Amino acid sequence: MGFTSTGLHPSLINAVTEQGYTEPTPIQSATIPAILAGQDVMAGAQTGTGKTAAFALPILQQLSDAPRAEGARRVIRALVLTPTRELAQQVYKSFVDYGQNSPLQTALVYGGASVNTQMAALAGGVDILVATPGRLLDLIGRGAADLREVRHLVFDEADRMLDMGFIDEIRRIMKPIPADRQTLLFSATFGNEIFDLSKTLLTDPTLIEVDARNTVARQVEQMVYAVDADRKRELISYLIGSKNWHQVLIFTRTKQAADELASELCKDGLKTQAIHGDKSQGARERGLEAFREGKIRVLVATDVAARGLDIDQLHYVVNYELPYNAEDYIHRIGRTGRAGGSGQAISLLSPAEEYLLEEIETILDTKLPQQWLPGYEPDPTKPVNRPRNASKGAQKKRARDRALGKKPDRRRR
């Protein structure tokens, strides 16, 4: 039956078909009818499973079914909040593509771009606004964004918003939004913090999880190579070159590490660029486009910069450094194996990072076997120096707890 079983209008089904999709994904089949029924929804699914269409399509239909009065000015009736500009761009494009057969207008606002241009777009009147929290607050302060008529509110990748400390901004944004709205919360990972947040934002929500909680796509092969930290760059260059990998996405924890690794890989003859928060928006977009088109072989990114990155047929994701937050591992490797495709997720594990792997294995509820590559075995005589900021994950958790009003657990001290 395809998308007809979800209750979508033929015009939206035609728009989806034109984008190359004929069958809804499990998350779309489960959430679209619930959203069309006006329910608040808390939905969890792996990245790359069609979460954006799961909320964009029913919102477009609901807004089309409740047209503004003739001659009335357009007002923001749907607001989608995302943690990063890259994800905001991706969501905006989906609304534009799926809404091509409707008169609805969508606008995009995020930091790092001209605020005057964005103010001009809002001044013309929009039905749907896709925004990052910081820039939206700026526009509200300037009187350019009025949220008093919002009827549909979406939090996309809510876990990342918490992780990036957006809770205070979210609370300020919520103040003018009517209480009798529909609220949708989407996330690839569900932790206790997300459930705590949902209690303050949603009303009697329908909980939808199409996969076991905090899982990765089955078609992604996960591999862990044990190697000394000072030989990681040498090992990844060898793997990319000897296996003739192309379009390799590598994650580092810091901007400095991303720049340094990109420089070293270029010296090894691998055309590489780095993207992170210190790069201008134009530079980031050019880097992503060059990577998509295959003009560069390797893209080195931090977690924030790569959030929302969507590349068809991306087969290789490398954790050059394991993330401090175990949930970020799921988001990282979710860049591959999208839409039913296959992929490899390779993690380079130094002895000092073994505790991070244990945290990842805990949320995955599985053991990731380690292996050595001949010639790159860890040296057991080297001292293991745990990073000074090894407790960064715990610090972030405490910050999230404070933001949610939770009291610290004194027993852990």
C-alpha cells in the first residue's frame, strides 16, 4: 500500500515519490498516523531511517488542512528546533522538497549567516520555521520572530540539544509558544535525561521506538583496532591506502585534533579537509560539497560539525578518538549504513580510551571485540596516560542534571 496506508494526501505522496521513496520506513509508518491524529509524540529511531520525513510530512498536511484566512498575513505555525546548522539545513530542504506542491512557505535561520537576510525572509511571512536555538533567540530579541501562533513544535535530535547545553535557550523560546500546541520530540538515543525533558515539554505523549533502545543499524559492521595513540595516524593512512577506501569520514573530539589530522593525512598523500565550529559556514559547506562529490577522499570532523551530515552510500566512518559521551558513538556511526545500505565503522582504540569503549558497550548492550593489525600492535611497555579531561562525560551529565533541576547524587563523590 506504500504511503497511502499512513493517511497522507495524494499531493504529499506524489512529492515523496518524486524524491525516490515508495514505501514508508518503520518510523514513518508508526509516527505519521499518530501525528496526523494530533497526538504529542516522543519517537526514537536510528539515524538514517527517515525521521525527518516522519514529522515533516504530517506537519505539511496539517498546515495545508488548516489554511489561513484569505488576505491574512502568514505567521509561524510550525517550529522545528535543531542543535546544529547542518541539521537545520537538511531539515529545511526536506520541508521544501516535500512541500513543493503546497503554497506553504518555509524559512531557515541559524548562526554564522547574515541575520539581516534571515530577518528579511521572516518579514515576508512564513508558515514553517526551521531554526537553531541561539539564532532564534536573537531574532526574537530583535522582534523579527513571533512564536505566539505556533501550533506544531518539533525538537529534532533532542539528546544533542541537551548535550550542547541548550536547555536554558529552549525554556526561553517556549515562553511565547501556546500551551495548546502539538509537540514532537525525536532522538536517535534515549537516556533518562530525555525522558525527564519530555515530561516538561510534552502532554501525554505517544512513545514510539521502532528498534531496541540505543542501537545501531544491523548492516553496519563495527570493528575496533587496538593501537597506541601515537600510531593512530599511521594506521588510518595505511588502512585507507591499502584498502583503497574513498569517502572516509573521520571523527575527532576537538577542533585542533581535526585540523592536525587533516594536515598529516594530506602529507600522506590523502586529499583531506577538516570541518568544525571554527570554520566559516561557507568553508564548511564547500568542504561537505567537495566530500559528497568525491573531490576529497577524507573528511575529518568534530561531532557538532558532522551532525546532520547526510551522504548517500557513505561506507566508512572512523572513530579516530572515541567520544566522551557514549551516545555520540551511535550518532557517529549512524552516518553510514543509512537507508538500508551497508557500512563499516572503525574505531581506533588506545589503551587510555578503554574505559570509553566500556561505556559504549554498556549502552549498546554488546561486546565489541578488539583486534590488532600486524605491525601496529600496542606496545605493552608504554605507560598509559589517561587524559586530564577523561571525566568530561561525567561533567556533561552533571551539567544536564543541573539544567533539568535534578539534585546531584552525593553518594558518587
